[in-house]
Amino acid sequence: MRSYALLLVMAALLPVVLARPFVGVLLWCWISFMNPHRIAWGLATQIPWALIVFAATLLGCMLAREPRQWRPNMVTLLLVGLLACITVTSFMALAPAEAVWAKWDRTFKIVLGLLLTAALLTERRRIHALIWVIVISVGYYGVRGGIFTALTGGGHRVWGPEQTMINDNNHLAVALLVTLPLMNYLRLQSPYRLVRIGLLVAMGPTLLATLGSHSRGALIGLGAMAAMLWLRSRHKLISGAVIAACLAGGIALMPANWAERMSTISNYQEDASALSRLEIWGVALRLATERPLLGGGFMAPYTQSVVDAVAPGVMARAVHSIWFEVLGEHGFPAFVLWCGLSLAGLCYSIALMRRSRDRPDLAWAGDLGRMAQVAMAAYLAGGSFLSLSYWDVYWTLLVALGAALAVLRGEVRSRQADPAAEGWRRRTATALPGLGTAEAARP
């Protein structure tokens, strides 16, 4: 049944993509983030949907003559630079070529799709729609996982869809943490009470699913997310009490074995899993110091012969750290570019908040900047303990921030070019601060 439903949806939407290519971007993101074909059966699971949608989107761009102009920003330039670096390191990689180029191919497709996404993010509504796709795609597993956790009393782990980047319980947990503040952004911006209530309700099971993953890294990410959410809230006393109550309520629902597992964070010296992670981090650092410009290439820390060459006796495995994974696989130049992506996203989020300050009509930009910082804190903190370095959802959020700043600048310029409209806006903003924005509809 799911397979037929997916086939019908794709058959209905693909013709639309040819006329409106941005619909193709949203559809491509949905396929890439949610992987609906992985939770279906039958013919739909075997079709390369992402490739078909991407090709249809390119054709739609030619037919609709979009984008009419493309202005690169720091995020897109850094993505291109990073792609160039990892291409060079892949030619010089130490791991078997099949594994190296398979991972390069996946990363190349992600970057290519992101460049097309960035070129078509030309309006506020498009940015808003893209955030909705992220929330729906990942939030589905949060709501489903939260219900599962509640029904089982938290005794079983929550996992993501098979053969995806968020299949692992640790990866899914961080993905849900990144999605939570984006849910809140949509709640803040929605003018419809029913939608705001629905998003608020969805945040509960999503938080519970994060705990139900039994991921220790996610607990650290949850702490970072909660701290940043409190810092970026306007009413710190109320928000602090709400955040504390939600965390306490979620933790109280978890069983004793969950608490025992989380307690090993403080005494990692006695935990074999934690010690093995420290060992593989050392391997990644050794690869970077011995080959500072190239690293070991994709899959180097996963290859036993490569690990034996730099650290005999250490077992090859996943690096379990976004930082050490990039550093060990690609060396210092690529690592700097990779870090630069998050730094650029941070700068864009700060600019969004600063330029929209005391401007109720631009509240969407300030809310997006604040919630994006919360999402980034969750990813960077939780990702320090898992291998999710080339995650398309996070990079898409950074691309959206760059596009949002360009759109915001355009809105400000257009209003400054019309002094009468700007004067009217300022007078009404003083008299009725919520007029014309979602501000008036906020609880």
C-alpha cells in the first residue's frame, strides 16, 4: 500500500516540477531527508527517486528559465571549495578505491543538490517551505519514535530508517535535536492557531524519541540545545521553567537501564565503548599529522590496514566524531573549510537577528536566526560523538541561512526605496506591533 501511495505522489508531482522547479527542490529534499522509499515495499523501493527528481528539476529550470541570476555566498563557496578538497584527497586516499569513491559520490550529489537549492531560494516563502520539508521529513520519525518510547516505557531504542544517514540511533537522536528548534521556528511564524498547537504537540514526542534513542551523545547535545534555547529566548524566566519541566518530565519517563547508561558519561574511563572512541580519535589525529594536506582520504579510519600503519593494535571503526572524522579523512585544509561552513552559518544567523531587531515586520528573520543557532549547537555538540560529518540536512540549514540574509536585505532595500510605505510601516508598528506579522498570533 505504501509503495502504491508513493508512486501516485511522485507521478502527480513530477509534472509540476517541470513547470515550477522549486517544487523539485522540495521534493528532492523530502526524498533525501525522509527517505520515504525506505519505509515502503515493492517497486517503489528500487526506483532511484532522488536522481529522477534532480533530473526533472534541472529540466524544469531550463523550461522556466530559473534561476535568472545566481549570487554565491560564503556557504556555497565553502561547499565548492570543500568538494574540490575531498576530490583531491579521494585520488590520494589510502582505503580501497571502491569504498572511497562510493562515499565521494554520495557527498558530491549532496553538494550538487545544495548548490541548486541555494540558487532557487530567492523568496521568503521558499525558505519557509524548505524548513517545513526538513521538519516534516525528520519530525515524522520523532513523532513515531516518541509514541514507540511511550508505549514501551523507554525500554527499547528508537532507530531511524534503514540504509539512510540517520539509521543509527545516535544519528537519529541528533537529527531530532536539530529539528526541534526548527519546529519552534515554524510555530512562532505560523498565523494559524491549529498549526501552532500541532507543532507544539509534535515537539513532545520528538523530545521523548531523542531520549528513547538511548544515545549518550544525544544527551550532551540536548543539554547544549537547551542552554542555547534559553539564551536565545526573550522571556528567560518562563522559558527556563518550561525547558526544565520538559526535560525533567521526559527523563522521569525513562527506565532505570537508561539512567545507568547515561551515568557512564561521567566515568568514561571504565567504559570500553568510550575508550575505543578515544583510540580511534587518536588514529584520526595521527593520520592528519602524518598527512596534513591530504589526511587518509574517505574511509581511512574504517580500514584496518590503514589503522595498523599508524596505530597497531587499534581496531578500525567509525570515528564517532564529526570533527575527527573530517580531520583524519581529509587533513587540515578541508577541515578548515568544513569548520568554515558552521562559522558562516553562525555569522549569517547573527546578521539576521541584528538586522531584524526592533522590526516586527521582519520578525521571521530574527526567529530563524535564533532557532538556527539552537539547531547548530545541538548538531555541533551531539555530533562530537558520532560520525555525521557530511549530513545534508545540516548543510541545507546553512544554505537557507545564507539565502535568508540575501532575501532580508532585498526586503529592507525595497522598503527603503518607498519612503511612504516605510513611514506607514513604522507608524503602525509603533501603534500595533503585531500587525501584518505572525507576532500578533503568538501565544
